[in-house]
Amino acid sequence: MRIKIDSLSFRYQKNLPFVLDHVSTEIVEGSLTVLLGLNGCGKTTLIKLLAGLEKPTSGAVLYDDKDLAKIPIKDRSKIFAYVSQHVSVSNDIPVRLYLLYGTNNTLAFYQRPGKDEMDLVETTAERFHISHLLGKNLGQISGGELQIVLIACAIIQRTPIVLLDEPTSALDLKNQSLVLSALKEIALQEKKTIILSTHNPNHALFLESDVVLIHQGQIKGQGGANDLVTKENLKEIYGDRLCLSEDLPYKEISFT
């Protein structure tokens, strides 16, 4: 399913400046796309607009040429899954049951999850290295572990599109690697369209993703990470002190 962002503008109040100003781009079906930029540049707002949580001030978000505003809410859960940075969940829900909720969008009214849904929860938990959490309640796991559970639940929804706002913000270096590796594998093997935001240019390079470079509410560039994420292209956004690890007197710690 192709996503088209058509002259999209948004501001939270009439007396405030635009967070996004006449933004236009397309996201190719089956692609892994990273929204990259500084705090406050409009990444989270754009993902909220893609998820229909905010209404454009002007312009439109189109899914296969159909305006998102005209797609019934009950149908959206079969098109995209969304994970925000900040989620409030009930602490007494078991992790296994919470993940099982992710299958509800594919079940008929009054249909109960069956073996296929149970197996999907188990295999997805293994994929994200959280099988050991299945017997715990959400209130018994850490913030980083909860973030991984939320991402896994989005994958379990089996939607063609997944929208993730800062999916690694609460994760340690090891779990960043695990989650990003899983998302890269899913995008490649299952042809899902995955859109995620991050502050870290290295994530785009690691994922070998497409990149939408956002600065002050404008798209400053779009293309493959290896072509777009360069010191020359990023200096306008990240400043003149930006450098590569080869320019440093120490070796930067990362993952492979």
C-alpha cells in the first residue's frame, strides 16, 4: 500500500507557527523508512498525522489514493499499526494476553483467538527476544521491556503498514540492536511498510533504509541512507561540530 503525503501543513493552534509546512512526499510500498531530524522538527507530528491522531490544517494523507480522513476508524486497524513514545497501559495485564489483543483486528465479531493467534504471539515474542516476559504482568517489566512488547504487539496486528515513534528511545544499546535487526528482517521478509522516527542517523545507516530528512517543519531531503546520511548533508541540521567516528580521537561504540 502506497502512502502519499500531499501538501501537508499542521499547527496545534491558530496563533502558533506551523509544525509542518506544505510537506509532500511518497512512501513506497514495502519500504523501511526512517524519519530523521532534531527534537521539535515535526517527526512525531508527522507520524501522528499518518495515524490519523491529528487532522491536517491543510493538505492530506493518502493511502492508495484514498484520503485517510475518509477511511472509517474500524478499517484503519487493518491498514496500519501505531506505537507512540508514551503509552499508558494497565499494570495487571499479562504480557501474553496483551500481545494476544494485537490479533483482535483480524478476528470476526465474538471470535476468540485460536491456535494460530497463540502461535503468532509465541513466534513474535521469540523474534523480539521477550519470551521470558510472557508470564509476567506489564507492571512487572521495565520501561524498555514494555517498549519492546508494544512494538511486538504492533507486528502481531498483521497490518501492511507499521508506524513507530521513537521505537528505541527507552532501549539500551543491546536491545536497540535486537529491535532494529528484527524490524529490518520483517520489512525484508514480509514486505511490510515500516516508518519509524529517530534522532540517531546511525540507525538509518544500520537499517540501510530510506530516509526522510526533516528540519524546521520542512523535508530537506529524501533517499537511501547511504546516499543521504553524510556529514555534508547533515551539517545544516546537526551543526558544524558534526563529525564521523574516523574524525575522533576514539573509536565510537556501535553494533553490527
